[in-house]
Amino acid sequence: MKIVVIQGPNLNMLGLREQNIYGPMKLEDIHAQMKGFADQNSLDIEFFQSNLEGEIVDRIQECIGDADGIIINPAAYTHTSIAIRDAISAVQLPTLEVHLSNIHQREEFRHTSLTAPVCAGQILGMGPFGYHLAMVGMTQILKEVSAMKQAREAQAQTQAQA
Ligand code: DQA
């Protein structure tokens, strides 16, 4: 099973940008923790960060046939990007949205997420720990998806034998 982690604009600046909001942890350290969790749970994981909307759309599309689930922090594009929302919706993979900050406690323009309605769930306001929660949540989703697939295959086999 493979998870692709997609990070939007300015998240490469974590550790430098607005530490009072985002904390001191760098993106590479968050990713190292996620990789540790993935290794412990025998999951493949790949990381992608871009400041460009089209590159994020491309990476989501590339998940078809490559990934089983997506963890995404679309950052500022959360509030503006119909293109990223459409890409998430198009690939039909379980997707979890993460925000380090509680976007509902911040400026009004951050209160709306265009992407959350096409995601399986959203985790916010937990800082870098939110990415760990997303890993736990995605592991559970992937287990459920795999169990459902096995049950469907068993049912199809029983029907074919009848
Ligand atoms: C963010 C929240 C967004 O509003 C903001 O533009 C970001 C980071 C977060 O993780 O809290 O860049 O997605």
C-alpha cells in the first residue's frame, strides 16, 4: 500500500515562516516522522511539495494506479483552488486534508475549504501532530478498503461457483 503526501505553497518554509502560527518544525522533520510511521506499518510513502497549483494538480493525477491514498495540505490553495478540488475528486482515492493551524480561528477567508468536501476527512489545528493523525487515519481507511475488496472478491467467487 502506498500513500502520497502532497504539500502546497509555502509549506517548504515551515520552521521559518510565522512560527507563532506554524511552530518551529521543518517540513523535512515532519516527513521524517511520517516515514518512520510508514516503515513501522509496512507502507510505502512518497512526499511532494510545490508552490505551483498546476504541479499539484499533475501530482494528484499521477496518483492513479500509483497510490492507494493521499494526504494533502493544499495550504493557501485550500481556499481558492477548484482545480485541486476537481483533481482530488477525479482520482477517486481516499484523501485526507491536513492543516497545521485551526483555519476557523483565523481570517475569514481561511474559513472555507474548497477541497474538504471531496476528502474523506480533515484534520486541523493540531500542528505537525496532525500529519501523524492523518497517517493513523489513512492506515485505518486503507485497511477497511482492503477488507471490503476481499469480501467482494470472496462473494464473486461464491457466486461463480454456485
Ligand atoms: C495552512 C492554512 C492555510 O490557510 C495557509 O494558507 C497555509 C497553511 C495550515 O496548514 O494551517 O499555508 O494550510
